[in-house]
Amino acid sequence: MLNKITKELECLNLHRTPYNIITILKVSEKYFDDSPVNRTKMIEMILFVLFDMGEIPRYKTMPDLKDCEYVLGRYCETMLRNEKYSFQKLDFISELKSFCKEKYIELDIEVVFEILNNNNIIIMDGDKFRFKSTFWIYYFGAKRMHADVSFKDYIFTSKKYSSYPEIIEFYTGIDRNRDDALKILLDEIASTRNIVEEKLGIKGEINPLNNAKWKPSDNQIEKIQNEIGENVLTSNLPDSVKDQFLDKSYNQIRPYNQSIQKIFEDYSLVNLMQQIKASSTALRNSDYANPELKKQLLVEIYNSWKQLAKVLFALAPNMALNGKATFQGAAFELNGDFGQTFEERLNRIIQVLPTNVVGYFQDDLYSPKIGPLFYDCFNNEKNELLKHHQALLIIFKRPSGWKPQIENYITSINKNSFYLYDTVNALRAKYRYDFASQDDLKNFKYLIKLGLAKHHYGGAKPSLSQILTIKDDNLPKRESMD
């Protein structure tokens, strides 16, 4: 229950206040088994609770929720078109009454305003009102897109959805069958990824992890650093970044350098990351969309992960020197002990990049229902880095049937590869910290021992007797309550 409530608060971007928690608990009382990943459905349930259980004077009529969503969608359309997000109470009531009259809808707008205000959906801001959280505007705007073709076309053709990808998430979540949105997102994310690729100026693959081992030797670490260095120096990165890489004695925790921000702005990386998020949430909500289209979009999302990793590999030396890279309000920052020397920090940064890339987007993409699509792509993936990204995603989220997928992956990789080392570490971290069922804990235990046996004995797949030689002392201590 605790895990469910915290996940739903995080999913809805709500503060952990008593009021918000009580609201979620009321929803959970009626819909406990529902997953929070479809935020459209979650908000519908919250509104139902507020409108169904809210207190209004006896002489007032409780407004119909669908009618409210319809007229508020019209009002949010006006907001999004005009880019004005605060309003006077009288203007709000007058405009909605006019719309109801136009559509022959019987709705007490004063009561609608009162419910929204009493539940802090709209709040005072100076001498005007506004929606407390922007997601309400996007939610009602998405409802309007579903009801009005002209507004839907406006959002897509103007490309405003790139500025607020949540509206696409809510739009696809309404009926989970929005092929029109998936097609547009597929074209946009592919185009932006190609722009990033072209402007970065590093052609082909860059994956220093292929040279990494379970416990790399000094010679192997040097190969990793040389591969990164060669790519940095032949790229289109600004001279200031190349100079910093050449000058390894430079103070690594320098004040923020504006050239990093310029890199990301010029290379459209922020747009790519936004489009990964929008495409991921849209795909997550599209259970009933065209299956081939869904697969194409997932492949493109994964390719965009690889492109982001490619940029981060190229920026890793700068991260090792400066301790952070900041762009357009988002930042990568070293958190924890990455070592004292440039070489130590660079090696550590490279090793944690796969976990970080997957971590950025895992919650946007995952749904318990998306497992079969994950596995189809995972079993057909040939690129080693992308295969590993997908393995980490499966370990982190654990859709139904995850254990044999990871078991097959562990047995398929080299006994001394970095990928085996990182997979075992990911399993150990989840065993130690995660909310997990007893079945999951047993699976973690088996897979950790399988990975350690694979490293120790080699071969295609360790035998059961070999796995049993790995003692429980190799398992981490559980740090969370079961």
C-alpha cells in the first residue's frame, strides 16, 4: 500500500501532503488493483471521487463529471491557444456558461467552480485564479483533443506538444488506441535523433563498454579512454571541450562552464529527451494501437537511448573534469565518490551510464501490460549496448515472465564481460533495496548466483550443482521491510 501511494503521488507529480494522500487512499479504496501508470485513468478516478464524495449545499445539483470535463476542455483549449493561464472568476463562469448554452448543456458552473476551488484544483494567484498544477490544463486539453478534431490538428500541426508532452500522454490514455499520435511521434523522434547524430559529428558506433571487462586491467582501461578521446577530438564538439579533455590536470570541480549548455542547445538533445518522454508515455498508454506501429516506436525509443548514451560517452571526459554538465535547466552531476583522479572518475562514469540512461525513462515507458512487446524487441536485439539497456529495464521493472528472459541473457554473454558484471550488480541492488515479493526475492537470489557461477565457471550455462556452490554470503543484506 505504501509503495502504491508513493508511486501514484510521484506519477501525478503531487506533493506528499495529508490531503493528497487521503485523496489517493479514497481512490485506492474503490480501485485498489488499478495501475497508476495510466495517468489519464488515475486523474479520472480522482475527479470521480472529488465530484462523487464532495460536499455541496443540498439545494445544489451535483454536476455530471463528463459534462465538466467537456466544458473545462474547451476552456483549457482557449488557454493553450492564447498562452494565458490565469483568469478572473467572473470571466471563467461567464465563458463556460456561454459554451454550455451553445451546446445545450445543463450545468451549474458556479458549483463546478466551487468544487475545483475547494479541492485546490484551481487556486488564487494574486487577484486572479489559476490551475494549481499544470497537468490539469494538459489533462482537460487532451480531453478536448479527443472531442474536437480541429483542436487536435492544431496541437499536432503547431508542434506545441513538444513544449508540453504530457498532453500527448493524457490524449493517448483516454482510449489507449491513438495511432495518429504514435505516427507523428515516430516521425518526430527519428528526425530529432538524426539531427543530434549529425551535429555531434561522431559517425558510427561509440561504445567503450565493449572493451570493458568484469575486472578490467590497466591496459583495457587505457583502451576505453583512448576510444573516448579519439571520438571527442574528431567530433564537432566546441574547441573548449576538446581543450579541457587534452588538459587532464585542469581542476575537475570548476565553476559551471557555459560551453556545456551551448553544446546541448545546438545539438537539440533537450528536444530529443522530451520526445523520448512523450513517445514513451504514449506507447505505454497504447495497448490497443497497431502492433507494428507500437514495435517501430519502441525500436526508435531504444535507438534514441543509444544516441543519448553516445552523447554522454563523448561528454564523459568533461564530466570527469568538471563534476557536472548543465543544460536548459537539466543537469548531470556526479553524486558520490567517483575517485580522486581523472582516470578513476572517467572509468566510473562510463560504467554507470547504462543504468542512468535507463533510469531517466523507465517510469515513462513501463506498464505491466507492455511485457510482451519488451520481450519481442529484447529477443531480436543484436546491438550489445541496446541489449544491455533492455536487460536493465526488465530487471528494474520486472514484468510478468521476467526471470527466464534475464536467465537467457546471463547465459548468452561472456563470463568476463562488463555486461555480466553490471547485470549481477543490478540484481544485487534490487535484492537489497527494492519493494519485492517473496517470489521476486527467490528469483533475484537464483539469478545473482547464476551470474556469479557463470563468471566463475564459464561455459554456456552453469549447472545446478555449480550454482549451488555459490554461497548465500555473496548476497547483499536486505535494507527494506518486506
